[in-house]
Amino acid sequence: MLTRHRAVASSIRLTRREEEIAALVAQGTNKQIAAKLVVSERTAENYVLNILNKLGFNGRTEIASWATHRALTRCGTM
């Protein structure tokens, strides 16, 4: 199922800020993301929700996996 999600998600473009948030999802909570980016916790939460909706994912774990896979693919590791 995750492979199908990755195939669909790979054709969807996130904004630079959404990509930045997606990369941070694996590292912490919305509160931690907000503190790191100097935005409100609600703003971080909205970004995460927008990413979930755009990519058709159900949870943060899928975002984290997708972001990790993208980062490794861009580096030529995968």
C-alpha cells in the first residue's frame, strides 16, 4: 500500500515550506516543528494537515517515510 502511495505522491508537488515541514515531521512534534521554524503550533499543524491531504496520506508516519525516501532518492542512495 505504501508503494502505491509513493507512486501517487511522487507526482504531487509540495511547496518548499511544505517539503521543509515534511522533512521535520520525522524529527518531532508539531510543537517542536513550530519552535524550530518560529511559527505558531497551529501553523505547523495546518502545514502537516495540508501535506497529508495533498499526498493522500493518513498519518505522520507516512509523511516521514515519504520524506526520507525522497531525500535518499535525491542523494542517489536509492
